[in-house]
Amino acid sequence: MDFLMALVVYIIPIIILYFVIAAGVKKGLDRSEVGRIIMERHDEKNNQTNK
């Protein structure tokens, strides 16, 4: 029972923190100039590959 409680106390907050950080990074890249340039180049590569 102690193991299960420790699992909940330590693992669940780490999972929540992961999703918060991932969302923050994605939002930051979407709003930054460098992120926009990277996405444009990535889209250009995909468009050239699909032709």
C-alpha cells in the first residue's frame, strides 16, 4: 500500500509537469519568430517531398 501511495505522490505530478512544460514549449515556439521560420521551412520540405 505504501508503494502505491508513493507511486501516486511522485509519478502523477511528474506527468502533469511534463504536459505543462510541453504545452508551454509548443506555445512559445508557435509565437516566436524562430519557431515560425522553422515551421515554414519544414512545410516547404514536406511540400517538395510530396510533389
